[in-house]
Amino acid sequence: MSSRTPKHPSAEPPTAPGNDRELRADARRNREQVLRTAQHLFASQGLGISLDEIARRAGVGPGTVHRHFPTKEALYLAVSIDQIRQLVTEGEALAGTDDPAALFTLLSRMMASGAENAAVKSALTAAEFDLRDAAPDAAADLTHQVARLLDRAHRAGVVRHDVTVDEVMAIVAGAFAAIRHADADASRERSAHLARIILDGLLPQPR
């Protein structure tokens, strides 16, 4: 990847004038609906689907989509950031349980999310986007949730003692590549099978 810093399109909607809270809430709901619809359509139909078709499927006007996401790249980026935030929320929920193996639940979800949206991530990579640079807070929050669950798994002895959070995050990133290399990103069953094989490497080693 080139070391130059690309100009990232905005993943956030422009600020609307006025103080109409209902209007802002409605715009927020529309944006979230577009993101969910785009995520599903990118995963199921590929990246060639138009912004206008995404608008139609989301039940909003084309102007709504183009106002929030002026380019396809801006929508790719927003979808990826939204996914990270969803995973952060899931990590927070898992941290509130007493499951010592919740780490594996979150890592499995991260791998599934990456497999489902491999095309989007590839498009961002090709455009020289790095989510750690484009959304540092979201990326840091996700790493923090993984670290919390890893600490608990370590204390419970359900994960190998010598693995660090940086290594866990690297394993997840490598899993995306493995799933894509096996042409398994279009199959939830195959991608989940590969994820289980990879995660087995984190289990405590027999003495």
C-alpha cells in the first residue's frame, strides 16, 4: 500500500441548518437504513449496485443517499465504520455477561463480518483507505473490547496464556485473507468452518 495519505470522502452527513430535533432524528434513521441496506446489497450482489438502486431498496429518495454519501467510496467507508461500531456494541454486551469464553464469540462475529464484506474492504484497500486512519476511535474501541474479553479469558484459562491482543487482532485480519483465498466468503458455512479452525489455535495448549 502506498504511504501517501489519500483524501477520504466524508462518511458523515453534512450538518443540517436549524434546530429541528425531529428532522435530525429522521435524517439519522434514513442514514442508518441506507447503511443497513447497502451492507446487505454489497454482500449479496456485489459493489456494482448503484446508489439510486440502494436508495430504492432502502425506501428513501436518491437525493437522501447522495446527500449523505456523495460517492460510492464514501458509502463503502461508512458501511465499514458502521460495522466496526456494531462490533463494539456487541463486545460491550458480551463484556456484561459472565461467559469466560465470550472472546471467541466476538472473534467469530468479527471474522463473519469481514467475510460478508470482503468486497467492500478490498475496494477500500484498492483506494488506499486504512480504517485505522479513517476511523481511529472506532478501531481503538474495538481493540479495547477484544482486550477486555481476552483478559477475562486469560484469567479463566480458556485461551492460551501467551497470546496478546495485538496478536489476536492480527489473527482476525489474517482470517479474512484465508477465507477469501479459499473462496469461502460467499458461504457462511464454509467461512464459519475456517474461522473455527483458526480460533482453535487460541485454545490452551496441552502440557
